[in-house]
Amino acid sequence: ADGRLALLVVLRFVVGFLLAGIYPVGMKIAAAWFRERLGAVLGVLVGALVLGTALPHGLRALASMGAAGQVPWQSVVLGVSVLAALGGLATWLLVPDRPVPPGPRITPRALGLVWSDLRLRASVFGYFGHMWELYAFLVLVPTIVATRLASTTAVSAMSFWAIAAGFVGCVAGGLAVRRAGSAWVAQAQLATSAACCVAAPFMLVAPLPVFIAWLLLWGATVAGDSPQFSTLTAQNSPPAVVGSVLTFTNCIGFAISVVSIELFVAAAQRWPLAWVLPWLAVGPLLGLWMMRPLLGRKRPSMAGGA
């Protein structure tokens, strides 16, 4: 039994390691092909990532509709694994490499720039506040839904739609950057998701249609600002170290997510969700405070899709 547990831990680590590597590589591919419309393209890219995050819940809901009892988690993992393998195969076969000059090596100097450059610091710390909320929300969605819906199928289906709403938020945000700019889009979505956190005690006991609308709005905005933070960080980084800055900020962001997930899952097991969920707003509110240097200028009428 101990050997199987050790193997499971190792495999989970490998899966997490590989999953974390998909996003920065995807950003690099997108930046190579779409330099002029990076904000809009990253909106679609991250939207697809969010949709993939929702798929296990959707698969479980579909499988539960035809099952007599609860669907084994092994079946869901198998289905998701097949989809992941097909996605990797499609990328290999359908996405060509764009010839680009070799980039500079990762340099620790980028960490110093994150703190010393005012606009870069603003975008990075806004992203950190976003990461405090995002993955804790994704993990807690089924628990939130289960406060109002009883059946496994209903909980899985609603969890799918709540998380998949992030696809709409990402794509809509990517389209909005041409008129408002990435900083304003990120600010609007971060502020809206913070408001959803604060409203949680009231929404958890609201009429069901209001509860569902709140959860969908939260799902759309909690993920919708993510591609714009990546765009802002890339835009405000010196070209020679943009890869290093993105690498370090993604690593720190995932570390913040680990702490947030552990903290809020433990808190949700001990206290009512109405007491716990508003504390998710701490990250977005601090992020909004740190983003002020990006919002001091007049809102641009056109941002070139960035």
C-alpha cells in the first residue's frame, strides 16, 4: 500500500509539472504568431485552458446521466487523459513552428526588475492577487454548488458551466482590449470577481436563478483577467528578459495558488462557506491597489489588441 501511495504521489507531481508547463509554452507560440493582437489571442488561448479545466465536471455529468449510481473517479480520469493525449497529438500535427531567433537564457536579474520597474511591478502583483483567488475558486466550485443542488449529476453539470464561463470571460476580454486596453479590462474583471467574493454570504441564500447568475458571473470574471495580466507583464518587461519575467511570475503565481487552495479547502471544512468565501477577495483587492500605476493614464481608445 505504501508503494502504491508513493507511486501515486510521484505521478501526481509529474502531471502537475507537465500541466504547469503548457501555459508558458502556449504563450510563446501565440506571441511568435500573433505579435500585433497578443491580448486577443491570449484571450482565446486561456479561454481554451479554462474550458479544459471544466471538462472533467462535464464528463462526469454526462456519464452520471446514463449511470445507475455515482461514476467512479477512475472513469473520469481515463476520459480526461484520452482528451489530453488527443490535444497533444493535435498540437503536434496541426500547429507548425514559427522560425524565431534563439532567446536569451533565464536570468535571475529578472526578479530584480519585477520590483524596481514600477509598471512591471504593478502588472505582476496584480497577477499575484488574481492567482490568490482563481484556483481556490476552481477547487471550491463543486462545494459551492452542492449547497444548493443535491444530485451528483446536477452538481457536476453546474460546476462545468460555472468554470466554463471563464471561456466567455477570456474571449470577451480579449475582444474588449482593442477599445479599453489590457489594464482596464484586467481591472474591470478583477474588481467584478472581488465583488462576487464579497457578495457570497448573500448569494448563497439567494433565489436559485440569482445564485446561478452570480456563480456564472464569478466564473467568467475570475478567469477572464488572466490573459490580460500575461499580456501586461510581457508588454512591460524589457525584451531581453521577457521570458525570464514570465517564467518567474508564473512560478510564484502557482506557489501562491498552492497556499490559497490548501488554506481555503481547510477553512471550508471547518467553517461555513459564507464566512470563508469573502476572504478570497483579499487577493483581488490587493491586486487592484498594486495596479494603480497602470491605470493612471487616460484610457486608450485603441490598444491594437494587446
